[in-house]
Amino acid sequence: QESKKYFQLLLLLITPCSLILCQGYKYYFIKEPKTWDEAQRYCREGYKDLATVPNMTYMKTLYTDIQRIKETDVGELPEELSKTDSGTRKCAMTEFNKEGKWKADDCNTRKSFFCYEKLILINERKNWDEAVNYCRKHHRDLVSITNLEQQELVQEKAKNASTPHIWLGLRYSCALDLWFWVNDQLVCYENWADDTDTGDCNLAVAMETRGEHKWFKKNYAQMFSFICSLS
């Protein structure tokens, strides 16, 4: 039984115009050693992807919290650094006993690694407004789905929900007669069930947690589990 340890981090990216963007990630430490390709495949099957470490602020946080780990893969090097003269593909790794410094190593070398994800299932029954407020207070927002890839990620999370449906961040505006995501995007990708229009203005969307994971129009007041986005 491999051990998994996760922790929440906060990424601060400072742009040239001094705008600070906060983006939450959840990292999972996978102790079982794997090659880089095996690690990436494992992460994409069970999480989102092999960990992204965008800057040294993140790297130092990882180093501080997980000093007991000797080596961890963090991702493949850019193309111009990915091959040696002998043609061996190189991947990035870090040694936590050397303050998180990166170095290149053979991608076939087996190491422990981090996966990350950007979604979290909240198995608490709340109405739609309560779910939105919870996500915005503790994470980022109620999840939005704008393409098939996001739909597949969300429905995998939804399988572990304790309610027959989960809230999505999609609500109806009676005044405009339009559906909007909480991130203000219009609905481009759709996965509606063949349910009839209720004529109710107090509508939001819930995805079924079994079957085809279709979207259903539900009254705001109904109580379901929900999924928050972390970034």
C-alpha cells in the first residue's frame, strides 16, 4: 500500500506590472518510485497531472514541508535540455536535501513524485448559494465546465459524492434569459439531460453522480454535495 500525503499551497505570481495572482493547488506525494513517464501516467489517471512547480516560492515550500523526502520528480525539462549527446532523454528532478535545487536525470530513473489537482469534492449538503459561498471562502469558486476534458475530470470526482447530484457553477438569469458560469463565461460546452423546463427563475445546474453524468436544472434551494475549483 503506497502512502499518499497531500497539503495545500498558495502560489503567488508577481507580474512586471506588480499584479499579484493567487492560484491554489493541492499536491499529493506518491512514495512508490516510478519513471517519469510512469509517474505522469499515474497522475493523469488518478489526479490532474505530474506536479507543476512554477517558481522557487513553491519549491521552497515543498522543501520546507517535505525535507524527509530525498528526491522527487517535478517534470520534464524543456525540449532544448531534454536530450544529451548520447540521445538519453533527461527530466527535471529535485533533491530536498539540497534546498530544492533542480538537476537533470535520466527519465527512466525511478523516483518518488508529486501529483497535483485543481478540483476538490466537498461531501457536505448545501444549497447552491451556500456551495458558492463555501468555495469562494475556502478555495476559489464553484466548478465551471467549458470543455469535454473538464467534464471528464469533474465527473470522475463526482463518482465519490454522497448525493445523487452535485452542484456546478452554472446558474440561470431570468432577466437575460441566459445561463452563465460563475466565472462569467457563457455556456459553450453542454451536457444537458432531456429534462423539461420548469419555468422557474431560481435555477442552477447539478450533475448526476452516476450514469452519464448529465446536467439537470435544479432549484437553488435543493441540497447537494459540490465541487470547488482550486485555481
